[in-house]
Amino acid sequence: MAVARIADVFHDQTEAKLTVIAMTREMASLGKDVAAGLAERLKLEVIHHELVARGLAERSQIEESEVHRFLEGTASLFERWRIDVSKLSRYTAEEILELASKGNVLIRGWGAAYLLRPITHVVCVRVCAPMKVRTKVLMDRLDLSDEKIARREIERNDAAHTRTMQEFFGANWENALNYDIVLNTERLPIELCVEQVCQIAASPAFQVTEASQQALQDRLLEARVRTILDRSLGASVYGRALEVSVAKGVVTLSGPITSGDPTEALQRIGELQGVTKIKNEFIQLKDYPYTFPG
């Protein structure tokens, strides 16, 4: 098995400052300006939707434009039918976790704040503003004279974001408890927003530790394992009863398999960097269909 040397990785990454910011922003709330200010101050790479969509399209083997339309709520009925939401959500998680593991990034949207909330060194930020402020910003940005058009576009975008977060992660992106700080740009100027987030990122509570780095690596491993299992055993899993957990590189697999041989999947999982042990607790159901008691 490819055993990761977490202590060495931790040492290397803490020699250079490691910062990860996950940001959710409402459309026309000036979140882009806050992100740009943070990137300049903290020397971060901003990961925007085009970069993530490209990776998702490659993993899902669908057109990048289809991914955009699906996430923006403008996909056709046929496009929505052919896109497997469960797979796309898994690929999204893997993509975001891979980006976060590199460090010194600001990831905008894509459920990053929800996915990375359990990682203690990640700063989760929400940028918002009242509808009247957002409407004016969008009108100025697009040189619109009709307030109704701007408001309708914002409402459509909000609805698409709400639907995507619910379908992908079962999460409410407007819930303040999912964030470390919520910034209202009606009241706070951009410079002050940037300053507040920089103070949080510099505080001892948000410094990378060996435990927080291990937690991030475990979550990334879990996402990669789920992808391997889906590709190898997707049609052989009874319902969605298959379970995956990872703790300090130890991968535990459980759940009923109706057909197929998990040997190849187990071999591929064992080759993943960071895997120290596999606990195979799969139950092979020889006589499918099987009726569970009750």
C-alpha cells in the first residue's frame, strides 16, 4: 500500500504558510471583490467555477457547458436526465478536497464551505447583501435600466444554488452555522471584509495542525475510495447501503454486494496514496434478490 507520511507532509506545509478559505457568495454581493482582496493580501490562488467545472466535466465525461447549465438551473430536460446527480456530487467533493489539500487557495462556491467545514484550519466565509443592494450592483455591472430584469436574474441564480446544494449535499447554503464569518457588504466595505477574514486566518485557531491535515487527507481518501467503488461495483451494491469510512489512513468498507468481485476495487484502493490498511467488511449476497428482515 502507498503509505502517506503525514508528519512529513505536515512539516513541509507548515514551513510555508498554509491557508485555505472556502467562500460562498450571493450573486452581486461583491463577493468577487472580497475574494480578490483576500487573494492579493494572502497570496492565494482563487478557484472559480470555470476551473472546477472543467475538472467535473472530465471526471463525468460530459461537456463542460452541460455542467455549467445544470448548476445554473438552465439545463434542458434531456441534459438533466442524462446527468447522474449522485456521481456529480461525489466528483465535486473529490475535486474540492484535492484543491484544498494543496493549500493556499480560496475556493468560491461549489459547496466548498459545507464540504470543508469539519477541517479546523479552513476558514469558511459567506458574503451576502440585501436584495436591493444586489439589484443595484447587477444593474450597474450589466448596464441595465430595468430593475425587474436584474432582480429576476438574481432570484433565478439563488434558486439554482439552493437546488444544487440540496441535491448534492442536502445542505442549506444560507444557514449561518455553516460558516465561521458572515459578511454583509451593505454595511461593511470591501477593505474591512478582507481585514476581518485575514485576522481569522492568522489566528491560532485556524492554523494547520497534524490532526487537521490528517482529517483533510482522510476526507479526500474517502472521496477517492467512493469513486473507485462506484466505477467498479456501482451496479452490484444493494441500494445505497454501502458504507465507507477513513480514519488515519485506515479504510473500512461495509455493506451488501449483490454480484461482482470486489478484488480489483480493493487492489486499486490499496494503491491510493495515504491508505495504511483496508478493513473489508463487505457482505456478498449470493442469492439476489434478497429480502431483508422487516
